[in-house]
Amino acid sequence: MSEDAFNMSIRKFLKEVGVTSQRKIEERVRNGQIGGEKLKVRMTLTAESIGLEHVVEGEIELP
């Protein structure tokens, strides 16, 4: 696999993760299932075959 194909494959995966994650969060907020001013979030990326576990934590301000 070329470096360009590898890079595009990663970007495609991350785009899908970002778009679907945003939709899920928006659905819950719109359905009134979340209260407060901020939503604490955590995303865990795992790739077992290479021993990768990467955690990103943050907060999303609610409308």
C-alpha cells in the first residue's frame, strides 16, 4: 500500500467517526436526554493488532 493510500484510508475512517459521533450527540441533545451547560465526553481509539489505545477527553458546550 502506498503512503497516499494509507493516509486516505485513515482520513476516511476518521471522517466517518467524526460524522457519526456528531450525529449521535446531536440526537441525544435534541431529544432532551442531556441536561446542564456542558457535556463531558471521552473517545477511545483502539487497534488491538498493534497495541494502540488512545483516549481523548473534553467538554462540549450545550445550547
